[in-house]
Amino acid sequence: MYTDIHSHILPGVDDGAQNLEEALSLISSAYKHGTQQFVATPHFYASYHSLGEQLSLAKERLGLLCQEIIKKQIPVKIILGFEVRFFHGISSCEELNHLTINGSKTLLLELGPQPITDSIIEELVELYYQGYDVILAHIERYSKISGFSKLKPLIKNRVVKCQVNAASFVEGPFVKLSYKLVKKGWCDYIAGDMHSVLHRPSKLKAAMLLIEEKIGKATANKLIKNSNKLFESVLKTT
């Protein structure tokens, strides 16, 4: 069984599924390939989203989606989180717990295209000391960003954890790097980051089979277990 900790499956909330039909198609397709647990992680940009409005919309659409899943008897579980774009002052945001996965201390955090500065590193460290389990979304994308080397000590010392997109193991410019990250132990989670059936479907199963083939079954099983354990742990927060 696979768990997808990063998915854009809520209908009409962000650039992921645009309607209920597409959301159900995404989930059904992923389920057929072994994914039974999902964290719905719509984007949150502090620069233009109202936290209250985005949270209310996400909860509403999650409710609608779960109702349809029950009607169609698709045996999956979905919980709410967000893919939060880093913003300055995030470590002092009093409402950050509303953006974590299922109200836990686990936060899926996206870094933007801006250089990784000392101030960003300081905020990541501060989040760690506050007890947040920060997961950097699609870490492979940041390798060419100025200042990426500043992240390496945080990754090595487990101040932050890292997620790599499943598609990056299958095709595209990050294939070689993605396998390297796994071999170095810098990848904690593989996730689908699926947005649409046609253009960005889940490739979680394909990625895991490739990792098993190229690196080993034990490594693939560990990555699968990591996501399953995360899902189980955040469920206990409710």
C-alpha cells in the first residue's frame, strides 16, 4: 500500500484538480496503482491567500470529495494539509498550525525560486526548535538555486526532511539527481504531487518499482514505510 503525502486533489482549490470529476479520476487512477492514503496539500501563498478563506475552502472541498468517495465506494483515506510556500516570518506565524498536516506539527514547505539566504536557514532552524517536522517539497528542484549548499547541513542533521516527486525518477531533468538523493539518504519521502490526469498524474508506483530495480527492494520498502508511518502518526493528532 502506498501513501501519497503531497497531492493536489481537492477540486477547484488551486492549480490541481479543477472539478470533482477530475479529482475522482486522479484518486481512482492512483488507487488502481496501489495508493490508498492521501494527504491533500493545496498551495498556500501568504502573499495573496487569506488563511481563513483558503482553509475554509479546502475543508469544504475535502468534505465534498469524501462524500463522493463514499458514494462510489473507493476505499481510500484523505486528510488535509497544505503545501506552504516559504514566507519571511513563518517561524513567528501564530496560525501556522492551521497549515500543517491534519493539525499536527508536520509541515510540507515549498521553497520559492529566490536564493536560499541565511535568514531562510535561520527560520528553518527556528521551526525545528519549535517542534515542527518540516518536510521540504520536491527537494530536487532546488539543487540549482543559489545558496542550496546552505541547506545541506540541515538535511544531514535532520533539521529538515526531504520529499522528492515520483515523476522525477521516471523522466525529466532531475532523474539522475533524484536517485543520487536517495542513495545519499537525503530523501525521506516519495510523493506524487499530482495535479491532473492528463499532464501530472501520480507516478508513485512507477517510481517505487524503479527504485527497487536500481537501488534495491529494502530502500524502496523503507520509503514506502516512511510515508505510511507519517500518515498513521498525524492521524493520532485528531
